[in-house]
Amino acid sequence: MSIETISLSGRKKLVSNKEMTFLERLYLVAIFKGLIITIKHFFRRKKTIHYPEQVRVRSDVYRGQHQLKRDDQGRENCTACGLCALSCPAEAITMKAEERKANEKHLYREEKYASIYEINMLRCIFCGLCEEACPKDAIYLTTSKVLVPSSYEREDFIFGKDKLVMPLDVAMKNAQLKNAN
């Protein structure tokens, strides 16, 4: 069999089976090459920062915390269609849909809403696919620099609607700004 039929990439790699010299057998050449690389890295500028005093510069397309939006009347946008959960590659989003009752018209836009909406932040990879899949523009990733707070309990990393839904005063302020423009 030729190398072209074996290799998937079609590239040939010639292998030399010559006997090693005395210096190569002592590995001195390899040791000196490693030392040179180490010394080069020793004198380079360090990439670490002093975190509390210095803050890392974030990219313009940075995706931070998840947030469930409200409309200009303060009602939740989420209709529990489940497209965000289906598009999530990490399967971090779970939800349970319920029918809206007559006395809850001021809370939810549609007849169906998410009674339980949870995101497991230990599984989430902050890819933004949930944001792109949502037809109602209900979920988005903020540009907030606050990351997921640390904890010793796994349950603290499962964010429910209490942590995800936009506060009512922020939603009303956004509606006023939108109406002013």
C-alpha cells in the first residue's frame, strides 16, 4: 500500500530511522533547546493582572449574565415556547409552561407563560444561541461585568426567575427612555 492510500490528508511525512549520535543519545541538545525556550518566556511580559485593582478589558461582543426582558408595561416577554432550551448546546435551560389565569393579565403578555424558568450556570457556555433563537426577544445576555458569583453549593448556580427576570423599575425606566426617543 502506498502512503497516498493510507493518509487522509494526502500529506506525506518521511520518517528517518537513522541511528542517533552520541550527543543526541545524551539528550543535551534537547535539554538546551528547552532551556532556551524557558529563558525566553522568563523575560516576556506577564499576562496576569492584579484583579481587584485592575479590571480586564472586555471585548465589544462580550456576553455576560442572562436576563429575561419585560415589555414597556412591565409584563414578561417569555411565552415558554422552548426554542431557547432546544437551541442550547449545553442543555442548561429548563422550563415549565402554564396557562395564564384571568387575574394575571397584567403579569404576562401571552396566554402561555413560563412558570418555572431555570438556567444551570455550571452547564452554560455563554454562547448566546438562546438569545438568537428567542422569537419574542425575551432572553438576552447583558454586557454586565458581573460574572456568576462563587459559592460552595451547586444549587446556588441554578438561576431561577427570581434572579433572571429584569427588575420592574429597570423595565419601566427603559420604557420611558424608549418613549422619550
